[in-house]
Amino acid sequence: MKKLLLSLLAIFLIFEEWLWDSLTTFGHLLVRWLNLGAVERWLSQTSPNVALLAITIPLLIVTPLNLTAIWMLTHGLLIQGILLELLAKLLGTVLIARVFALTKPQLLSFTFLRIIYTTITGWMQWAHRKVVDTAFYQQLKNFQLAAKMRFAKWFSKAKS
């Protein structure tokens, strides 16, 4: 049972690392594409209260998408509802991660956010220590690296 749980934890951590890296890259591309460098610079230097307000904006953007997805699901549009919810989750993650990265020092000046952040970070570090040396985790990391290299090779050929 312990081996199964560690394997599931390894899968979760690999997926979380991959998703975080991919969405961070996408966030950077989106900032360049929308020419939001000045907004990012301003946001990274803003006050804690403005930073707290800024972190709620992604929630306000994504909530209507979530509500629409729920409406679709309750009206029999299962595929559309699931796809819209996945889009909302990914968009929300990109936006919240980007705003958090820019405003982390300001946000962590609030005690309740610092406690939540350190608790979750502690759990992730504990989980990572539990699985990082397992053979299954190493196999997944090797698979992830090989897939990343294949994708980069394919992408460089597609660009040429």
C-alpha cells in the first residue's frame, strides 16, 4: 500500500512540476504578446493591499467561466462543460501564478497568507523528499525529460 501511495504521489508531483513549468512559460509568452511589461513592473512594486486586490482579479475573470461550465454540465452539454472548466482552471492557474510571482513579497506580508503559503510549501517539500529517490519517480522524470527533448526537437524542426 505504501508503494502505491508513493507512486501516486510521484505521478502527482511530476504532473504538478510539468504543469507549473508549462504554465509559467505560457504566462511569460502571454505577457510579451499582450505587451504587459509595464503592468508587471508596476505590479511587482505595488503595496500589499493593492497586491491583495490584484490576486483577486484572476478569480473575477475565471468565475463566470466556471459558472458557465456548471450551467453547461447541468444542461447536458458534458463535453463542452468539461472542456470549459479545464480551460478555466488552466487560465486561472496561469493568471494567479503570474500575479503571485510578481507580488509574493507583498502578499506574504499578510500573516494569514504567509501561514497558508508556508504550510503548503512544507507539504510539497515533504512529499518531494518522500518520492524523489524512488525508482518510479526517477523513471517518470526520465520519461518527462525524454518527452521534453522530443517536443523541443519537433518544435525546432517545425520552426525551420
